[in-house]
Amino acid sequence: MEKRMMDIRELGTYIGVKPQTIRNQISMGRFPIPTKKIGRLLKWDRRDVDRFLDRLQRIN
């Protein structure tokens, strides 16, 4: 069973974007995938990521 929550490194690997690019987009308020804050850590729900990727595929 896959982990449901991903950290920034796992997210970057999963979507093919460097973690620093994700950080930059978050700081500019442009990162399109919802972020969950757990304590001081940022996490992403794999279901949210997959929904975002599905929407991108439908556009292209």
C-alpha cells in the first residue's frame, strides 16, 4: 500500500519538478495542488496530486 501523504521531495519526484521550484511557486501563491500543513511540515495528499494530474491530462 502506498503512502497517502507525500513530503516535498516525494512530490517533486512524483510530478517531475524540483523541490525548490515547488517552494518558489508556493511562496508566490501559484502552486496549484492543495498543501496540508502538519506541524511545521508541508505535505500533499496523493489523491489531490492525482486529481490535479488528471485535470492536466484532460486539458492536453
